[in-house]
Amino acid sequence: MNWLLENKTALVCGSTAGIGKAIAETFAASGCRLILMARNEDKLKRLADSLPQKGLKHLYVVADFQIPQQPKNQLEALLSDNPGLGIDILVNNTGGPAPGPAHTSNSQAFIDAFSAHLINNHELMQICIPHMQANQWGRIINIISTSVKIPLPGLGVSNTVRGAVGNWSKTLANELGAWNITVNNVLPGATATERLEAIINKKAEKTGRSTAEISEEMRSEIPLNRFAQPQEIAAAVAFLASENANYINGINIPIDGGRTGNL
Ligand SMILES: NC(=O)c1ccc[n+]([C@@H]2O[C@H](COP(=O)([O-])OP(=O)(O)OC[C@H]3O[C@@H](n4cnc5c(N)ncnc54)[C@H](OP(=O)(O)O)[C@@H]3O)[C@@H](O)[C@H]2O)c1
């Protein structure tokens, strides 16, 4: 599906695999110019070269969200090497925090996750908004988790930090609406990516049960009785990025097959 993102430039973080990669592919198919960001330069280069492009070449930034200020510094370097380049659409996304209960997690795990998720999102937003404000148009879309609505068992640090990102985002939506910049969150449910496969394998290892049994149990909690495909998350992100979503601001959209047990 073409979401008509021609003449737009999007920074998509965590875009070499899973949900982020599907977003980059969907955006590129809709005529958008991409700036990709992740840690693995080979994957970034290959993807930037292989995505369809209308006119200008796709770009990439090598950065690790675990290293404070690296995403910000690397993005600033790219923008100073490319005078006139501005970002219309920012998609904040990176690998999730490690699993485990909240009450046994050490303080540093919270600090690291807060830095990787909230602080990086904030610093990237601050680099992007002058161009959006000047154009009176912008989109900030955060890939978070359904734990923003209902905390998920065994994800103590993640639940905590995801909640902070949700409230940061809602606050920004209130502040930036004055410049016609919308800020929204997409909350994926169980999505068939490398991350989900790793989670299922880990659970199998820990419990001695088969991966098939664990997958089946997870699917049985989802009214649609299947995992999402990354492209199904990307479609919602592309909709929010498009002119079709002009009046949608400050919301959380769960894309979870109906799993989350509240409205
Ligand atoms: N899949 C699910 O079921 C699901 C459900 C709910 C929420 N989520 C959340 O959605 C987000 C994306 O999940 P996913 O399943 O698409 O993950 P994924 O398949 O593991 O992909 C993660 C992407 O982020 C990049 N990345 C990981 N750590 C990074 C770091 N420290 N710095 C920069 N880039 C990094 C990876 O590339 P490099 O390795 O090259 O850096 C990759 O491009 C995560 O926050 C996850 O918790 C996923």
C-alpha cells in the first residue's frame, strides 16, 4: 500500500531488523527518503542500497542506543555533512530492555533503560523539531509496548520505562501541536521478529518445554490467535505518518490482535 510520503524525510531508528525494518520498507515504498539508524553498519548499508528510492539516496547513521549521547552526536554529524537536510518524520525505536522482575532489578538497569529509551528519544526529538517547526508540519512516532496500558509479567524495567516514554510523548503532543507536529505511540503486541523468537527460545530453555508449546500458549491469549507480522505494525506507523492522520495526536494505538484487556 502506498501511504503517499513523497517529499518527506524520515529518521527510522532500529531499522535493520524486525518492526523498524518493516517501517523503513513501507516508508520507502511510499516515496519517503530514509535515514536509517542502528548499530550494524553492514546491515545499514545493505538496506539503504536496496530500498526503493525516489530521487535522493537513502542515508544511514551508525549508533548504539546503549551509549549515552551517541545517537544524538552521530545524527548531528550527518546533518552537518548534509546542509539543508531536515527530518519530517521521527520514528523512535530500539531493542527492548532485558526481561526480569522489577523488585530484583538493580538501579543501574533502570538508569540504562531510561537513557536508552527516554533520553535518546528526547535528544533526537530536539534535533528534529526546529525543521518541523519551521515547516509547520511534523510527525513523531514512538514504538513502545502494550505495557503502557497494562504492565506485562516479567518485564519490570521495561514496564517502568515504557510508562515514562508514554507520558513524555503525551506531554510533547500537548506542547508541539501548536506547530502542527503530532506525537503518537504505536504499541505492538507479540510480533514475529528475531526478538520474539529469542524470547520464546529463552522461555523454552528455562522451562524445558518446547518452543511450539510456548508459542501456542502465547497465541491462545490473542483473540486473533496469531502473532502480528512486522508489516502490520508498519502499516499503522505509515498511516500515522501520512496526511490521512492529520488530526490524530497524543494517542496510543495497540496493534496486538486484541490481546490487551482494556480499552
Ligand atoms: N516483537 C515483539 O513482539 C514486540 C512486542 C512489543 C514491543 N516490542 C518492542 O518493539 C521494539 C522493536 O522490536 P523488534 O521485535 O522489531 O526487535 P528486533 O527484531 O530485535 O530489532 C531491533 C532493531 O533495533 C536495533 N537495535 C537493537 N539494539 C540497539 C541499540 N542498542 N542501539 C541501536 N539500535 C539497536 C537492531 O539493529 P542492530 O542490532 O543492528 O543495532 C534492530 O534493527 C523493541 O523496543 C521491542 O521491545 C516488540
